Amino acid sequence: MDRIETLMGEMTLAEKLGQLTMTAAGYAVTGPIIAGDSTEAIKAGTIGNLLNLVGAEPVREMQRLAVQESRLGIPLLFGFDVIHGYRTAFPVPLGEAATFDPQVWSLTARESAREAAADGLAMTFAPMLDVARDPRWGRSAEGPGEDPFVGMRMAQAKVLGYQGPDLAAADALAAVAKHYVGYGPVTAGREYASVDISERTLREVHLPPFEAAVAAGVAALMPAFTDLAGLPMTAHVALLQDWLRGRLGFDGVIISDYNAIGELRQHGVAADLAEAAALALNAGVDIDMMSDAYRRGLPIALARGLVTVAQIDRAVRRVLTLKQRLGLFDDPYRRGAAPEDAAAVGRRRQLARDVAARSLVLLKNHRAALPLAAGVRRLAVVGPLADAAAEMRGPWCGVAEAEGQVSVLAGLRAALAADIRYAPGVDIDGEGMTGIEHALEVCTDAEAIVLCLGEAARMSGEAASRAHLGLPGRQREFAEAVLGRARSSGTPVIVLLFSGRPLIVPWLVEKAGSVIAAWFPGCEAGNAIADVITGRVSPSGRTPVTWARAAGQIPLYFGQRPGGRPANPNDHFTGKYLDVPNEPLFHFGHGLGYGRFTLSNLQVWPRRVTAADTLTVRVDVSNVGERAAEETIFLFTHDKLAQVARPVLELKGFGKIDLQPGGRGTVELQLPASELRFLGAGLEPVLEAGEVEILVGPSAQRSVLLVEIIRVFV
Ligand code: BGC
């Protein structure tokens, strides 16, 4: 008999429930610690998994307790939120998405896994794959942005990166795709609120990234806190059992979110902990994180006949199988056995710097104010985020220490021999304005002003919904003062905007010379920003979210359907606002560089396709600017006539090209015709005969796209 079956034969009910329990081990937690001190329980074999334990030593000691002092010696599984780095903070996922580079997405996950596994960890609660189209929702920062195709590519890249080629390797982490599913469209962008979307939107927009994660072999999955039209995801039989396990064939572990099983009572679908536990187990949730509902509730649920021992056994088998796949039985101390050498850490910092530079999106560059002139002598670096090293980490920054982060000021001082003067002006969200005068003095005589504005790290991530999406505190007053003074002296102002979401700042974009969306760039923020500002690196980030002009435009995303009365400025009774244009401030995919690109000669073949064909799409790209730069090309489709109205643009691919000034090249993308399928009226995939537009260009701005038409035959 194999190891797992032998263990199954020996385990008591309490030991089985221990394997289905994950409890926090006294590190920064996001809710109450319900299970108390776990040491005795680990020895008793009644806690099988821990989260938030940090450091190779404590992890090893806890593992020793489980392996040597518990009756059956089953190793513990240690999980942690390694979202965009563990000790080394990479850009927040939304910023990373802006690189539009799956290789980068994989690499940062690989490096984060190495770093976390060197501390003995074996599981990360990542990647977060929730498509986010409402920037009020703070968790927009944690995921791929507004588009499901980007989410799919990110899912695949991240799973491969975290898990590596061999899950049993000492540097591999089990990935947990989260939060399944449809957490992004919480009502009014309010954290944890109920979700009510159509089945079509669920299937077309929110499920695909999870399907991609499952196809990539993700080890585990976490249901969202939220309910979908009244059914909490933690108890959602149709989506967990039928869709995920049944239709997608997912046989990995389903782990609840933090206390989510217990919260089935607050949702109003479980009368007590036993009912809550039964609902979750019946839906297929294997591990209870932090509710202690399985240990306390399942014995009662068993007695009441709400669940069976066979169901518990199935869940335990899945957990033990994951531990086996992770190599924990063969060598429970494999991870965390040896500290990393300094070279590995140094390489990771370099990667963090490169990726951070690539995540910056140059939104505007009036009169090419950037890059800064090489001989700049006097620079003013002002604003509450100018010397805010700790904020650069953004939300969910693992165990990155505040001291290890490079602020904008520090990065610019290291890069430039100029006289750099600094003043914060105002706090990020305080009411005080007395610092403004001093900041204005600091700006006097400067040849350029770097104005660092935005959100604090804690303003995005979990429990960080915002109703006002402008600059917090008194930053607007401060920025207006600086911009006003600069206008009268003719000094260029470069705005660095830090945020975990697209902010709504049309006035700022209008008045500032250059604006960079910096998101939260991570530990190398200042150095990466200096690389871009000085022109060492040409900015190449492209926004993975549409930027609205007004909060009333939300939700605003490129993949909308046309409606029966598309906006027409000459016709009153068409789909538009009276007080704001429909157009966003910045389209999805927008981003400037120091080169300037033209696209021509779109070629698509074959022009007549069946489901078995693959389209080749080529476009010539020329850099007509004066500096080397990278361009990103997006491939969209539009099915103009179908049984179900299709979005005006659907993203199907993206690619990149590096070109010297005067350089010319070709970007080629492949598109299997089968990907032109969509969900028909009955929600089953169909490929319809007819014409489809193939659109290629630098962003989702329809007017700049090159278009060809192909014909589909079925
Ligand atoms: C979050 C999850 C996270 C978990 C563990 C929860 O509050 O929703 O994303 O993985 O905590 O820290």
C-alpha cells in the first residue's frame, strides 16, 4: 500500500481534521487568530498546516515538532502570501502587468519562490487572478488588471514561475490561484460586498484566468470571500464541485480564504459552525484557513449526518497528495536547508530594478520633457512620496523590510551629480498645508521639478476600497501650487504618480508636463525611476487598466459591447454622458517611450479560415524617434455580427519589439481561429461563419488601430 493509504488507515478523525486545518502562527495576520497557540496541537497531530510563520529557524522547529513529535510524523505545509516578492519586493502585480511580458511575470515568481522556499515555505497564496474593472476596489493592485486575456497569460506565467518544473524541488512553491471567482465586481467597488453578475460575464471574463491556471497545473485554489448572487463562493457547489472539479478536472487542493468558512454564518447561509463546515466540505473545500470550523464543526456535522467520513477522507487524501508532490514526506527539511548566497540576493535586486523600470508607464511627455537633460544641475524633488521608501513596497509586500527600499530621492541622488533639493510639501493624507511654502522655495531655481504624488501603500490591497479616486489629503492643493509656480517660471514638472489603481486626475494630467504611472515599484523604486528619468532606460510599460476621467464613468474598460445606440455627438439620443466624454483619459495599453513608432503594412493570412487554421498576423513597426525604445503591439478582434453581441474589442495577443532610432522591424503574432469562438446564446462555445475584424495597434484606442477583415467558414 502506498504511503498515503497507509496513513489514511492509521489516522484518527482528529488527525484527519488536523490535515484539513491551516492556522496562523503569530505573524502579521489579516484577522483574528482563532486557533490560539498551535504548538501542542502540532504535536497532537491536530494542526497540519500553518500560515504566516517567517524565518527558516522557526519553520524548521515547527516542522521538527510535527515530524518527530507527532504520532504519525506527517510534515506541516507552510503557506504565506508571496504576492510580489517575499523579502525582495518586486512591483505590485498591476505594475508588473504593465510590462506585458510573460517572461518577466514568470521570472519574478520564480525568484520569489526561491527566496520564500529558502525560508522553508512551501505554498504561496498567489497568483491573484481577479479581473478588476472598478478602481474603487483596492485589490485591483494585486491582479492582472481589466482584461481576461492578460489574466490568462499571467496565470500561466505565474504558476510556472512559482511551481517551477518540479514541485518537489527545494525552491518550488505550490501556487494557489485566487480568489475563485468573480471577486473583482463587488458591488460599488466596496470590499467584501456581494457580487451579482451574469453567468456570461462570469464565464467570459472572470473564469478564464482560473481555467488557465488549472491548465498550467496550479496546485491549489482559494475561493473568494464573496457571494455570487447569494451563494458564497466558499460554499458554491456549482462552481467548485461541478465546474472546477467536474468540468475542468481540477484535482488539487481547495483552501478557504481567511476565516471564510466561519463567515458563512455572517453571509446568512449557515446557522452555526457545524453547518458552515458542512457547506464548505460539501462544496469541495479541503483546507479550512483560520475558522477552526473543520476541527470544531465537522464532528458535529458528522453526527448530524450533514457530511460523511468518505468526504473527509477525500479531502485528506488531496492534502496528503499535495504534501507528497511537494516532496515533504521524502525530506520535510528540504526547503530552508541552506541560506541563499549573497550573489543570488544581488541578482534578485537587479531583476527587481529592471522589472520596476519596465513597469513604469509614461502617460504623458509634453515637449519631450523626459528624459532629463544630461547636464541637469539643480533638481527639486518634492511631494509626500518623494522620500517615502517604505511606501514603495506597496500592499502585500511579504517580509520586505522598510529599510531596504530605495526612495525616489535616494535613487535620483545616486544617479545624478546634480544639486537635488527635497521637501515633502504635505503628508500623503493629512490635512496640514504648512509645508507647501517651503516646498515652493525648494522649487525656486530648479531646472526641473520631480513631483511625487499618490496613495500610501495601505490605500490599496485588501480592505482598501476608496470612493474618491483623486489624490488623498491636501495633495491637490499642493500640486496646484507647485504647478502654478512652475508655469510662471517655465520649469518642467515631471509627476510621478504612485498608486495601486488608476487614479482619476484629469486636471493633473492636463497641467503637468510629464506624468509617469509608477504604481508601487518595489524595493528598487528609486533606482528604477532614476533609470527612466535619466534616459538610461526608455519607458516601456503600458497601462493594463483604462484610466477614467470621472468616477461616474466607472466601470470603464475597453471590452464593452456597442449597445444599440453607440455614442454619436450629433445625435442626442445615443449612449453618452451630458457632462463628460465617453472616452477615457488613457486607453488600455497606452504608454509612451523615448522612441516614436509608426505601424504599417498589416498582413493577415489566411484570409479565409476554418476552426483548424491558425492566423498569422504581421505588422511592420518603425522607430521614427531619436532614441532606442521598445514598442508593444496589441492584437484585438471584433466579431461585428454574431448571435450574441460581442465586445467592440477583444484582446487576443500582444508582442514586443526593440528598435534603434530609424530602425524597422516586424511583429508577428499567431492566432488560432478556434480562439474566435465565443459563448453562444446557450452559453456553449460556438464558432460562427462570417467576417471578423482583426485589429492591431499600440493601445485599445480604436482610431489608432490597423484593421483587416477575415472570413470564417464552418
Ligand atoms: C486574503 C487572501 C490571503 C489570506 C491569507 C485573506 O484576508 O483575502 O488573499 O491569501 O488573507 O493571508
